[in-house]
Amino acid sequence: MTPIHEIDPSELRKRLMDGETPQMIDVREDEEVAQGMISGAKHIPLGQIPDRLDEIPKEGEVIMICRSGGRSMRACQFLQQHGIECTNMTGGMLRWNEEE
């Protein structure tokens, strides 16, 4: 199996500030997302990923986001098994918020 690509929050923030618009999917639960998410990210809770595969782009980079990086890594592993390349944001929203 191919290793999962990773991006740290500061690199993603820099890319967004530079005007890039990567596809981002936040796999946290509703109550977590209610506390805030990265602008432009799409919300698909981890448990719904298998049923909502058609909503995930098959081409280009897809960055998966969660609270600390664990669930988004599992989402990446699942998606990779279905032929979808994705990137895990290391440290998740905890690190994103620390670096603000």
C-alpha cells in the first residue's frame, strides 16, 4: 500500500493564504464541526464516508481533516483502498487552532 501523504496545518494555512483552493473534507462529528471548521472544507463525518464516496473528488488532491489526525488518517486509508489519493492534515484542528 502506498504511504499516505501528509500536510501540517501551517503548510495548509500558507497554501490557503496564497490563494490555493484544495479540496478539504472534515470528518469530525456534527458537534465538533459546530465549534468551527476551516473555511471551504466540506463536512462528511467519518462514519458516512463509505455511503458518500460519490461526493469525494476522484482527481486532484483531497485533504482530510479531523480533531487530531487519527480519524482523517483512517479516512485516507479507506479512500486509498478505493483508488482515491488523499492527504492527511497532521495534528488536526487541535494543531490548526494552536497555530492561529
